[in-house]
Amino acid sequence: MQSLAEAYVHPPGVAWPRLIVDGERPVGFLMAFLDIDWRGDGSVRRSGLWRLNIAAGEQGRGYGRFAVESVASELRRRGVSELYVTWHPGPDGPEGFYTGLGFRVTAETSGDQTVGVLEL
């Protein structure tokens, strides 16, 4: 619920929240960010994956890949050429998942998070 609340405190069109379902069964949630002021000074605008949550019992079944591909497709449709994502580094983190999908780890960080980018 926190993610949905966050989606609606931003100006319209900034957040792109989506429930991930298999048939009628919810299996996860994603939220993309669209054309945000990345550095807070107007110098860099980016779009990407803000949240990706797949239910613990549903992980490893392709839902995360589907979610990332859905965001990539939407960004391409909007004329965006790069999809950004951040994650907390560590042995149990999602870095392998994202790099396996083609994300490149950048040299920058966002707070204590790693920044990755996927060329579209």
C-alpha cells in the first residue's frame, strides 16, 4: 500500500504503478517512474523502474523478467532510450537479476544504492 500511496503524492504522470497477475492471481507489483528530475536541479531527466516486488513463493518463474520487459516496452513507446533502476548491493541483492537482463552497473550511486541502466 505504501507504494500506491507514493504513486499518488507525485504529480500526475510521474508514477506508473501496475499489479502483476497470472490469470486472476496477483503475483507482484511494479512501479515505474517517468521523466523525473533525477538530481533535483533540472539537469538530468530519467525514467525507470522504481519498485519491483514479486511474492516470495512466485520468484524464479519469470514474473520479474516480464515486469522489466513491460516497463521497457512502455518507455520505448514513450520515446525513452534508457531504463534506470537502483538496488541495495549485497550478496542477497538483485544485482545478478538485473545484470542478467542486460542492465549495466553505472559508476554512480543514489544514496547507498547501486544505479543500473538498460539501453533500450
